[in-house]
Amino acid sequence: MNNIESAGHQIHFETQLEPLMELINKGKYSNVFVFADRNTTELCMPVFRQMLDEYSEFDMIEVDPGEENKNIDFCIGIWKTLLDFEADRKSLMINLGGGVVTDMGGFVASTYKRGIDFINIPTTLLAMVDASVGGKTGIDVDNVKNMVGTFSLPQAVFIETEFLKTLPSRELLSGFAEMIKHGLIADAAYYDELKKSDYKNISAAAIHRSVEIKNQVVTEDPLEKGLRKILNFGHTIGHAVESYSLSKDKKPLTHGEAIAIGMVCEAYLSHKNSELTAEELQEISAYIKSVYPAYKIKEKSFPQLAVLMQSDKKNEHGNILFSLLESIGKCTYNCRVSESDVISSMEYYNSLYAK
């Protein structure tokens, strides 16, 4: 499978990590650190070591798993650990894990001593098709997603589908939402292919196509001044619901489950405020409903969700801005939507599951 060139670095596919040692040797790094959470250490580190013939000349930095730990307090702990290990600016950080690890590890690396090199090895489907590609790093503040971060590119990304065998089906379903989004915003034929596929056995070719779509968009607009905003379809409402669930629910939604909700709501907004047809809205809603579990968006939470949407990074001059579908496979951005329409979209989502 072909590698993808992305802003001066390679996204390697199914290489058994062979080019990694070459990158480490070429970089002449003073220290190599592998950053992971406890789940990754247990489930993925054996695969990592096996692929690298038991390479062990690195120090481990480990954190607790979960979005709730993607915050500045954990970053301070990692920075202090790097200081304890006497890491200098010629150090390398290898982020081995899901979206939380690649987001936080990239942020820590890009800010430690004004920036050290890092490499992303995503181990979840979500990280493979989304978080590890595009140069965004970030942490959450007060349960608001990715409020502090940088644009900082890795030296390389390695996508090895072998790691997907370590995932429960709920995590595969989470990553699948971003793949659906890629089809909806940029490739109707790919969306149709995904509808025929099984998210529990997703093909390497489908993952490659998702990465290809995301890479095309971020290459054209690396700093999210325009086109890149289409990647946020489903995320304005989705992130708000995710943040609310994280702070209120005993069993919080995964990122993908929240984005699936957001895509239904924002497809509704696309019909009301853009050119998406009623038939396309019905088709998208029915498909997502058939794949993702029901979640009741409590009416009493609507005001709090509106406040969370006001904190969205894409907003300008106090206006909540959305990326909306013009049709399946075509998306536009910077769309202003009334608060009453936003509330109607969440009522529409709830009504789908009330039937």
C-alpha cells in the first residue's frame, strides 16, 4: 500500500515499522521516549517491540488512559518527567496510542524546550484516520475539547492495522464515525462503500482512503483558515455533547458516538440552512441510527450545550459557525445558524429514537 506524503513527512502504511529505526538513526537523537497510556503499554507494547526486533533503547512515559486526563496537569507531569530524564532539544518522543496520546504527546513535544521531534504511531482506528494526521495537537480545559494546542507536524506517522486487533468493538465504532464523516464531506462513492462494510473488520484500503481525504484537505489549508474547517462537520454539536457527557454521564460517550450524534444534528441544519435535500437527510439519519446506539439529549441540557458551542474554536465575533453539507460528498463552512435551529436539530435527533 502506498505511503502518503504529508507536508514534508511520510504517513507509512503497513510497513511493520521498518522505516522507524532508520528515522531514529538518521536523527541522531540523544534520547528516545515512548509515550503511552497504561492500556497501550499492556496491549500494544508487545506488538511494538516485536515489530522492532525487541528494540529497547528508549525510556517509557506512561499516563492513565481516558479523555478526562487530557489536561494541563498531566502535561506538567510529563514535562517534569522529561526534565528528570534530562531530555534535551535533540530528544525524540514516539507517541504510541490513541487520539488522547497523539494529541497530548504532540502538544507536550511541541512545547517542551520550544519543541522536540515526535513520531505518531496511532493504535486506535480513531487516531489512525483522524487524530494522528494533520499536525493538530491539543488538550482540554474545563471539559472543553482541545482548547489549548499547537499546529506541529510529526517527523512521520506509522499506520499498522495489526494494532486494531487489540481494540474492543466500541472503540472501532468510535473511529468509524470519522470515516463516515470523510465520505459525507468529500467522497459520496466512498460513503456508499462504507455503508456496505463492517466496522469490526474495516479494511486497510478504507483507512488509507480516509487518511488520503484528510491529508488532501489539510495540505491545502494547514492552519485551518478556510477549507480545513469542513473536517469539523458533526463536531460543533458533537464536541458539545461529548463534553457534557464527559462531565455528567456515568458511562460517557466515546468521541465517535458523540460525533455520530453531531452529524445527524448538523445534517438537519444542512437541510434547513444549506442545500442538503430531505431525502439525503433521511438517508444519513437512517444509516447512522442503524449503526450507532441511541442517546437521549436531555432538554434541560440544551442551554449548557449552547454555552459549550459558544466556546468552539471555529467561532468568530461571537457567532457559532458550522460546516454544513451541500450534498452527500460536498461540504461548505463558516455557516451561521440560529440558536433556535440548533435546538431544533437536537430535538430532531431525539425524535429519531422516540419512534
